[in-house]
Amino acid sequence: MNIVKTDLEKALNLCKGAFLSAAGFSLLINFLMIAPSIYMLQVYDRVVTTGNMTTLLMLTLIVLLLFITMASLEWVRSQILVRVSTRLEMLLNTRLFRVAFKQALFTGGRQATTQALDDLTGLRQFLTGNGLFAFFDVPWMPVYLALLFVFHPWFGWFSVATAILLSLVAVATEKATSKTLSDANNVAIATRAQLSKNLRNAEVIESMGMLGNLHRRWMEGAVKVLNLQAVASSRAGLLAALSKIIRMSSQSLILGLGAYLTIEREISPGLMIAGSILMGRALAPIDLMIGTWKGFISARGQYKRLNEILQQIPPEKEQMQLPDPQGRIQFENTVVIPPGGKVPAIKGLNLVIEKGDIIGVIGPSGAGKSTLARAVLGIWPTANGVIRLDGAEVFNWEREHIGRFIGYLPQDIELFEGSISENIARFGEIIPEKVVEAAKMADVHDMILRLPEGYDTVIGATGGNLSGGQRQRIGLARALYGNPVLVVLDEPNSNLDEQGESALEKALLQLKQKQTTVIIITHRNNVLSKVDKMMILNDGALVVYGPKTQVIEYLQQQQKQQRPVASLA
């Protein structure tokens, strides 16, 4: 059975050579770590007994040279891991950026979060920290222990017993803290996401005095995180204290053991000191792992979450670029279920919208009108059937290509951080003639010129000091930029005054002249005077679709029979 690797696993596999190099440097570093023990052994057994100052000088110079070499190797090893961290960022950043975007898209914005990118940052930081070095050093423990057995079997067995005790403490730390810290991280992620959503609605919260209530709800999550972290920290602190007691006691006890063996003439004084130093070095990786266990658990959780989301949202397949679209739309038994929902919002739709048609879509609230818009644009997938644009399924179009030919004005206008010209040009190359043309079609050109810096005026995500109507008209200019062949307008006149309504009607006339296909979702009658055909939806099903005059006659007949299928207002 072939197991498909995620992009994270592939990226780590590409960095395998660098990890092996770091492991190789760790081998040399650990070899040089024996130098202090050998130095102490030689000083006590050769220099102290003979009083030879030349030997002391040479030994000191040699050990200093070895220390400088070891420090250089450690620096090189750290630089290798820094470059691995940077390479992982470069390999995965774009992919995770798109994953975060797709996650927000597929969930209707309910899970709009940068958690995936934050997890990548956390994982990179762990790879360049001390926690990873412990895993490189652990394989050298048997070598140190074997050398201690060479010094004296009692040294070896004492060190083995101490290593077993510290290993048991490490296992206990994992059992006692991993689930609690994982739960704390999950609650913290959910709490931060909720806070971000609240901050985006600060005006509503402030105006209706909701801050206290929302703060209490946020505090519930924050307190839960604090309690979980406190429990985990308390357990980890107790086990860390136990580890420290074992480590310090063992350092003193092995000196006592060495003193006893020296008195019994079984080892020299130099071996007594060297054995103590070497045992400390042998147990250092376990000690480091216990000290950095919290970071290891966080990194493990980050790795797991990244793998899961990369499996859930596979990379987009490369698609052959199709010819430029013309604007003909065909629904074939289309069923659409909103992300996270179970009930279809569009049920078995079958109809054709010809190139150049201006369609008015009406129906009561919850009829599926906005869902229809998102499905036509390829934002939400179909659960059954297909939607075709010029014969090709809308999802088979390459998004960067098709996006240039589509204009979309959503119900909730979202402008982006940047200048007005950048917003209208969709943050691509700014072609002044096209920007001005789109602004004039939306009748917002003169208004923009009256701003302090005109088209270079920088606005925020909420539109800065622009009114709702001004934001909507700039959003309309963005939708009209580049002469798209398909324009979808969802409640385009919801914030418009009389002047704005007039501008919208003029824009529709120009779109009609250019043979642009337009879908207008509206509850207001004024704009319907410019449509060619009308569509009535009710509870996700198509009630009637056809030329405007025929649909109006149908509505009038229904009203006479006192069966109001839909209201225009």
C-alpha cells in the first residue's frame, strides 16, 4: 500500500541531508565532550603527582584548542539548523498560505485563521532550539556509559541506574503533561480565533454594550487555558524538581563512590574526578529533554496539526489553461450545500444563462440566492450536478486566469489595506486607464478625486472614513475592473442613495452594451427595471425563470390567486 506523503513530510525529507550533517557534527562535538574528563584525569594523575609544569601547560593548550574546535562545530551545527528552518519556511509558506485561505473559503469564513502559519513558525523555532540537540546527543549515551564501565564497573552501573531513574522521570513527564498541554493549546487556539472575530466587529460590540458579556465569555476560555497550563506546569515542576534531586545527588554520590574506590586503591584520583564529569555529560541529554519537554510537546502538536490540515486540503492540481471565457452559464441538476451545513441551499437547478443576459434573482430570505452566487463563482462546490462556464465545469478553470474575467460585489463589502487604486485594480498591476474607466462606470471617479490624495488615498480593511455607499461603489468599480465577461452583484444597492442607484443603472446599461453576463441578487425593485430575465428561488428550488415580462405576469397571477410565492420587496 502506497502511503502518500504530505507536503510537510516531503519538505522534511528534502532537508534530510542537512539533518544528517547536523547529526555528523553532533558526533564530533560529543567526541570532543570527552576532553574535559581526559584533561582532569591527566592533571590529577600526571601533573599533580609529578609537578611537571610543562605537561600542565601543554595539556591546557590542547584542551583549550579542543574547546575552541567544539565551539566552532556547535556554531556550524546551529547554522545548519537555521538554514533548515529557513528552507522549511520557503518550501511550505506558500502552500500553507493557500491552505489557510482555502480553509476560510470552505468554511464560509468560520475558520478564518492563520493557525497553520503559526504552527509552521513554532515548529521552525523548535528545530533551531536546544530541544532538538538532545535528540542528537542521546545516541552518545551508550558510548559515555561504556567509557564509565572502562573507568570502573561500579561507575558504569551507578550511571546506568541514574539514567534509568531520569528516563522514568521523562516518561512520567510525558504521561502527566502531554494531554493537558495539548488540551490547553486547543482551547487557546479556539479562544484566540473567537477574539479575532470579536475584534473585527468592534463597532457593533461597542454600540450595543456587548463588551462585558463577550469579555466574560472570552475569560471562560482564558481561565480554562490557565487552569490546564497550571496543572501541567505543576506536574512538570514537581517532576523537574525530582529530576534535579536525582541529578545533583548522583553527581555527589559518584564522587563519594570515587573517593571510596580511590581509598581502596581501585582507581586513581584522576579517574574519580573524570568519572563524575563524564557521568554528568552522559546524563545531560535526558536532563535537557526533561527541561524542554513542554516545547517538544508543542512542536509535536504543531507537526500533527500541520499534517492533518495538509491532508484535508490537498494541493490544487495544475490545469491546462482554457480559452478566455465568454459568459454562458449552464446549471445541470445542481445541488449546493453550504460549508458545514447538511441541508441543500440549492436543490436540483437546471437552467441556462446566455452570454450578455442580465438576470435578476429574487426570493425570500433563505431562498438560496447568495448560495447561488457563490456556486456560480466557484467559491462553494456542488454536492451534486455541475455548473458550467462556457461548457467547462466552473471548478476546472484555473483561478488566477478566470479571475480576470469575473467581477463580484458581495453583500458585505470588504476593502483591503492599501490605496483606492490598488483596491480597484485587485492588487495587480495598476493600469491607470483601466482603473479610471472602472471608477467612471461605477460613477465614483469624481468622489475619489475629492479625497485628499485621490486614487492614492490609503484605506483600511473597513474602508477608513468612507461611508457604506462609497465603499459599495468602490467595490462595484473593483468588480467592473478589466471589463469582465461575468459580473455577479449580491445586493449591489443595499447602501446606495438615489445618486448611487442612478450610477448602478448606468453601469448596467454599459455592461449590456458590452454583452457582459450579469447576475443581480436584490430585494429592491428599482434595479430590476434594467434586467432582461428574472429568476425566482424559494427554499433552494427554482420557482420560475424566464423573460422579465413573463415572470412579472406569473407573479401577478399568483398574487391574484393569493399564493405569494416571492416578493420583490
